[in-house]
Amino acid sequence: QVQLVESGGGLVQTGGSLRLSCAASGITFSITTMGWYRQAPGKQRELVATISSGGRTNYADSVKGRFTISRDNTKNTMTLQMNNLKPEDTAVYYCNAATHEFGVDYDYWGQGTQVTVSS
């Protein structure tokens, strides 16, 4: 059974920090890219950060310099260190994992974890 589980969300004041974690299990093939996406009420889901199996990272402009994504390929885990949080960071954060199997791309999603930043 393929499963992605997020953890680490919560309530924090402006300027505070949180660390989100994602654990992938049941995925037969190697994960090529993992990433974090978020969705706030009334808004579209947006990319926060991605990281390839080789360690290449990509960040949304809104989080550059504040968030850091990392992964452990051996354990198929991923973290998102969020510093200097702002109210606009409030959203449900989703873990994503992508694989490429026999010429086909697969995407897997976690259930999400709530991050709330108070002003």
C-alpha cells in the first residue's frame, strides 16, 4: 500500500519556525522527485518546494530564504524547515512523491498537515 504521511504542522506566531516531515512507504520504485505543496482557503494549490533524488531544489519565490527542503533517499523521507513564518504561509501543506516506472509517471499525495501562523 502506497502511503505518504505528513507531520509537524501546528500553530505558530509570526516569525516563528516549524519543521514538517513526510514519510513515504509502499512505493516499489525509486522516487525521482519529492515536494511540498500548500493550499489556503479560497486559493489554488501551489508549489512550495521540490527536491530531486540528486538533491536539486526548487523553491517558490515567496519562501526563498526562509524555507529549506531536504530528503533522505535511503529512508524515503523528506523535511521542510520553515523559518520566519508569516501569516500568508497559513495553509494545508501536502507531501508529494513522484516516480517514473516503465515510461509512466506516477504521483502520490499525503493527506496534508495544517500550518497556521498567527499575527
